[in-house]
Amino acid sequence: MFTECYRKLIDPFKRSIRNKLILTMTLLAVLPVIAMTAMAAENTRSSMEEEIMETNRANMNWASIYLGEQFARMNNIIYSIQISDELHQYLALNEEAPAASRFDEQKAMFNMLNSVYYSAGNYVFGVELYLKELDTLFTFNSMDSRIKAVSEIPEGYQELFAQHKDFTIINDPDDPQKFHMTRSMNRFEDQAQIGAISLEVKWAEFNQTMELLDSRGDYAVYIADSTGSPVYQPNQEIQPSAEALEKLAGTKESSGFIRTAKEYVFFHSIEPSGLRVIKIVPAHVINESALETMKYGLVVGGLATVISVGIAGFVAWRTSKPIVRLANSMKGIQLIKDREVVRSGRVDEIGLLEKNLHGMASRIREHIRDNYLMNLEKQTAELKALQSQIHPHFLQNTLQMIGGMVYSQKPADSYKVIRALSEMFRYIVRAPDGLVPLQSELDQLEHYMLIQKQRFAGRLEYTLEITGELRACYIPKLSLQPIVENAFLHGLEKRQGEWKLGIKVVCEPTDVTIRICDNGVGMDAEKLTEMQSRLERLTRQADRVWSSGTSIGLVNAASRIVMHFGPEYGMSIESEYGQGTSVTVRIPCNTGGEAL
């Protein structure tokens, strides 16, 4: 299929110098225009890419500053609790302090937490104070205010104390829209962790800043931890790729830019939180942004291409016009039949070529007229002599085989053989003696092999493989059966064990190859060399060689093919002693013949 399409595509350029010239002129005119248009489009895209990168670097810088200020305000809230007099007085209480004193100090603590909570703003949901040495946890929010004794470190504080961190930000396990910002309280003398303060904060506090970074709605903007993994992402439709996460985890820089196969990744640290703000711009966004600018360049380039094609086609057509006229004049010259050809009357170099061509054609025509009929009659006589050798030999072998089957096979099997023989007789009698369709010759061979398979049941394996369309392919009548008969007579019947005979037909655009292989006894080197030499001599017109008597050899079939199609076609043979023989027949396609 691909070969056929390729042939149809290149045939117009193989057969016409005008088409070649038009194609060449078009390419010379169009390729520079296409190259310039492509370069302009790429420069536009690069400029747009650089502009977007610079804009995003600047936006990421101010966004990180603003987010840092928001985290700093939360830190100030925590620091205000740490330095409060109420906390220090509560920590100064000892175990022997009276209950009234403890109650007063606890009340003062709640008043302090209440003041901090309501001054923090709407984004703070609650405040917690954990005192490790006193095993006490203060909780204050709009719904509840309580003090609770705890025997071990609460779950939200375990990472802080286990890893001796000063600061943690952990998402609320029950509500992803909240996080807990926790800071350690350390004793001044030895810096031991004596407690921690935690704020329950809404992530929505940062939405406004992040929406400004995602003004188009098709970027991925999120707050990440130090490894680049998302901690909070309002718009989760666009997720960072595995490649981006891997590169973010590997970089220790506070800010920068990373390019992956499908995205542009901008990052900036948020001080003093230890988090990062990440913005991911898909590559197609930059291409779409540049497309509007590139469109006008493509329109101009397209118009220039159309104009260039038109000019190139016109110039090529004008240049090739006299050459095509000379070629058409040559087509009118007949070497066998006289035909009046109208000359162009040009006086330039092409006119001189045209004049000399017609004179030469006249002289060749006279020479051919003297020799053509004589050679044709000689070849016709040789062809009929070869065909006369085939029919008696075929009938003799076939009738001998059927005579043996009548006594050894079932009536139904005998009927199949007789029917096959009937079809073979019909083919021999009705088919023309010249060229016949290759498919008819293969059908004739199928009848012959049916008889042979009945004769050698269980021992003979026969395959036929056809590749391509054989509709327009013709071959001399009864050219393949003699080859198969020789495979039986000289190869298979002398071999013990299983017999294999295969035929493979491959139809190419111009030629047909028929390969007949058997696993018989093969030929020794001396006999193979002799046979190959006889087949090679057939390519010389003056040396026709065929077997004598009633035998039908490979050379006879090869002679008929060479007579019909010329010395460039024919037959070749390969063989290995003890392994088998392969005969290859090559004929032209689209030769024509008489329909059956």
C-alpha cells in the first residue's frame, strides 16, 4: 500500500520535466519565505516568553513579601502572648499557692487570650497555650474557652517537641481550609522547651494575594513546604508535575525559576514561615499568548508563499514549454508506422534537435521495416515448436497417474481427480496459445496439485502465497506446471520422508516474482552450474536452447518467457544437494493478453 502511494506521488515528477521544474522553482521561492516566517514566529514567542518570565519574577517577589508580612503579624500575636505579664505570673505560681490565687491567675490568662483573639482579626479561629512543665492546655475560641490538664504532649505539638523545632505550620486534619501555626516557648537560661503557643488560622487569609498571581485562572499557584509539596492550593485543577516537584525538592535557593518539559515553575521563600509560594505556568499558556501576535506574521507569510508559488509556477511553465513541445513531438514518431508529425518550426537549439530527431527516425524506420517481419516470423516458429513439446508430455504423465488411482482410491477421490483433469483439459483446449492471465495459470496449477495430493496423501505438503494484485499480469501458457513437474520427477520422488512444495507470488509495481521451492534431493554443484549456464545463455537472442524429445525442462519454459518479454526477464535456479531446489520466475506486470 505504501509503495503504491509513493509510486503515484513521484510518478508525475519522474515523467515530466515541467513538473520537476515547477517543483524546484516553487521550493526555491517558498522555502526562504517559510524559513523567515518561522523565524519571526519563534522570535515573537521568545519575546513573549521573556516578558512573561520577567513579569512573574517581579510578581512573585512582591507576593512573597506581602505573604511574609501576614505571617509576621501572626508571629507578633504569638510574641504578645509570650511576653504578657499574665503568662509570666501564671508560670511563677508554685504548687503551694492557694487555690484563690490560682483561680485569679487563670482568669487573668483567659482575659489575656480573649484580648489577643479578638484583636487578631477574622482569619484567626482560635488560640491555644500549652505549658509542658505544668501539663496544662489553655484553649480559647469563639465557641469555647477552657483549661485542661494533660498527661502527655498533645497531638498537634508532638512534632515541635520531638524534633526540637522552634516553629511549625500543620494543616488541620479535620478541615483543609485551616492550619495551625505553632511556636515554641523556651526558657531563657537553658533554652529548654517549656511550652508552645498555637494559632488556628484560615488559609483564606492568603487567597487575595494568590488570586492576584493567578489573574488568568489557568495557572497553578500554591503555598508549599520547603520541598515544594503543596500545603495549600485554592485552585487544584492544575497540579505540578512529578518533574517539577523533583526539581523543587532539589533546589536550596530562596527564589528562582525552573523550566520543565511542559511548564515554567517560579518559586520564592516566604519569610519567616519557612514556606514557599509556587507559581506554575503551563507552556501552552505562553504559546497561546504569543499566537495572537504570531497570527499576523503567519498571514503575511502565507500571502507571500501563495504569491511566490504563483510566480514560480508561471516562470517554470514558460521555461519548460518548448521542452514539453519537443517531447510531445518525439511521442508522435513511430518507428514501425509512418505518421505525420507537425513540427514547431523553431529555429533555436530545440528546433535543431527536433529536425535531426525526425531525420534519424526516418532512417531507423526504413531499417526496421526490412528486419522486423523476418525476426518476428522466426520467433513465432520457435514459440510454436516449444509449445508443441509441452502438450504430449503433460497428457502422458497425467493419464499414467490417473490409471494408478482408479485401482487404489475411493470413487469420490477418483471423481475429484477426474474433475480436476477435466478442468485442466478445458484450460489446455480453450485458453489461447500465447499469453494467459497469471491467475488462470495458478488455477491450472491448483488442479494439478490436487491430483498430486490425492496420489501422495499424507506425504505431500503444498502451500500457495500471493501478495499483491494479479489482475493485469500475464504469462505464457503452461509455464509453471513444467517447473512443478520437474520438482516431483527430479527432486521429491527421489527423497524419503515428507515432501514440501511451496509457491510464493509477489506482485510489485512493475514486475512479478514467482518462487517455487521444494525440499527434494537438490542438485550437485556440477549439475547446478550447467543448468545456470544454460539459463543465462537465453538472454542472448541468437542462442535459443531447449531440451529435445518429449521431455519438458526448465529451459523450455524459460525460453518462452524470454521470447515473449525479452532478455531482462526469465528464470533463475538455486539448489543445494540434499536440501532442495528453488526456481524463481520473473515477468513484467501490465503486459496484456487475451481474456479467457
